[in-house]
Amino acid sequence: MNEIDREVQNIIDREWERQQSVLRMIPSENIVSDNVLKALGSCFVNKYAEGYPEKRYYQGQVNNDALERLTCERACRLFGAEHANVQSYSGSPANMAAYMALCQPGDRIVGLGLNSGGHLTHGWKVNFSGNLYESHQVEVNRDTERLDYDEVEAFCKEVKPKVLFIGTTSYSRAFDFARLREIADHCGAYLVTDIAHVAGLVVAGAYPNPVPYADIVTMTTHKTLRGPRGGMILCRQEHAKALDRAVFPGIQGGPHMNQIAALAIALGEAAKPSFKEYGHQIVKNAARLADELVQRGLRIVSGGTDCHLMVVDLRAKNVDGKTAAIALEKAGIVCNFNAIPYDPNPPRHPSGIRLGTPSITTRGLKENDMPRIADWIVGVLEAPDDQAVLDNTAAQVREFLKGFPYHHNG
Ligand SMILES: *Cc1c(COP(=O)(O)O)cnc(C)c1O
């Protein structure tokens, strides 16, 4: 690299070093394989492909068409879907396309509230979904901190939404997708499920698959699915045309074909038996970590986890989520602060942190490694201002992680 690009390369090198030397416990992050990285940097980055296979607006599409078809086939086979659209730039535009395919601006929608685990794109006020549509938000039950399906049904019967949009970024319990289908049917709504976080677990058979029940299933491809940053949408054949039209030309121009090449590779990796093991190991690690934290005096929202993540209520340790997240980062444990349902504290200083196991599981950590991590976390929560504790923990984390390779071949 020449002198000027050395400036950028130095930053990339430092990021590579950072990622390897800390416990990355943000549940939406992962580590892609060497092959996924290579495909992202492939010559497809140079090529425009507006449109769909055999219906493009530029010439020179022979390889784009083959690549996009292969990727869609792999997606449909892996999830048991009738139709796939792999062009969404990311999860948020994928959700926008789902709304556009099923309803009109001003229509009523029901989504899960943010503090209950919903995403911004599920009808939050400052997001397009809360602006363009008449958004109503359902919350988890105050006592159980879980979705109470009778409450959801009563709510939907009252609101009569055109679309019931269910998915989460921090709800640790498996959804009952069959029941959600029933609810949608009872109130004449379409059902969209957003499995951005759990897509990889679904493929691995470690989490229920909503594809048989939902009209449209949206997801990101870079979380547990362990592919490139991007979005993907599956749907029933009856919605295929409207959905494709919503993605292009409704929202986007040309798809990122290098991202699609990388997605094809990630879907190939996800079809291997080793990915099944990976998905189940993620869940085992999360369950064990939750147990170990409870044994050390912390409370897990909803009482535990069925998936890769958990929200930890920190109030027993007299520290707020923001202070904890900052202290943990100094100690080599990277997570994010997170509200708990009905959080009595303000959003900037909520009562919880969110922890996930996808990245550390990719590195090869197993259940038996979780008690050690719980010790480190609790040590920091009990002394967030003690620089010696933070430095000492960071050094131990760094040393420990030297035993776990950062790259993999899927
Ligand atoms: C991450 C996420 C998204 C958004 O994905 P981006 O790629 O960040 O736009 C949407 N929905 C859910 C449930 C998510 O977790």
C-alpha cells in the first residue's frame, strides 16, 4: 500500500487487533469466514445489476444472473421457503420492503415495543415505520417479561392492524409462531416475522422456524447467520411479485453483488453439519452464561434465555447499564447497555446490559468457559471505578483469548 493508504491500513490493522483481543459479546455481531471475506472483496464489487435475473437494466449480466439465482436457491432450500429476495442492503431496508409489499402509508400496523425487545423498524416513532404507518406497539407482560399471546390477541383484535410485525433484538424467549399466525388470522392481518438476530439459529434447528407461518420473513445476514452485512427476505409465492417490486425499484437501485456472492458462501457454510453444531453451541453457551450470572446475584430478564442473547438486570449491583458497559469495555468485554422492560431508569442510563454468545462461540468457546466470563463480568460490575480491576481483567481476557483462533473456514 502507498503512503496515503497506509493511513487507512493502520486503522484496519488496529481494528483487527482489537477484535481479537476482547470478548465480543454484542449479540448482533459475529466473525465471518475467510471465504466470505474474499467474496466481499471480489470483482463483483465493480458490477451494476439493477433489476432481477433476465430482467436487468444493464448489459453484462451473465454472471450476476447465475450468482443471484444460486443464492436464492440456497436460501429457499435452507429455510424451506417458496421465494427469496437477496438484494436488501441490510435489515432495515428489508423491513421497509415487507411493509411496502403488504400495506399502504397510513395503514395500521402492530409491532413489539422497543423496551420489550422490538426493533426501531417495528413501528418506533422516530423511524419511517412509525412515521408512515399508524403504529401501535404491544409490550411484553409486566410480570413475566414474556409475550402473553392472549394479550397480543386482545390487542390486535382491538387495533385491527393490516400487518402484525414481530421480531426482536433483545427478547430472549422463543416465539410461538403458530400462535402468532392464529392471532393474525383472527384479526385479518398479515404476519411478518423479523428473524434478524436468530436466522442462524433457525437454520441450525436451535430456534423455531417461522417460514411455515409467516407471510413474509425478513432477516439480516450478518448476525447469527454469520454472513456479510446485508438483508434477506423470504415469502410465500403469492407475495413474491409485490415484494420484489418493493425492493427494486421501490426502495433500492442496484444490488451489491459482492455482498450477494458473500451471502451465497455463507448460506453454503450454513448448510454444513458443522453449522448445526455451531448454532446449538451458541444456545448452550448463552444458557450456561445466564445460569452463572444468576448464581452470582444477577437477574436475567424473563428468567433466562432460549437463544443466543440475554438482557441482564444490573440493579442488584447498584450500577446502571451505561456505566457498566463502559467499565466492561475497559476490561476487555464489549457489550451494549440496554433497557429492561418497563425500565424505571432513563434510556441514556438504563438498568441493563445485553450479552450474546455468537462471536465467542465462533472463536471456539464452550460452556465450561462461561463461569470464567461470569466471574470477570461480575468483578467489573462490583468495581466499575477500580482501574486496577479493569486493567487486570483486560489482561486476563487478552491472554485467555490467545488460545482461540480469530479466523475460520466456515
Ligand atoms: C439488526 C436488526 C435489524 C436491522 O438491521 P440493520 O442491518 O442494522 O439495518 C432489524 N430488525 C432486527 C430485529 C434486528 O435485530
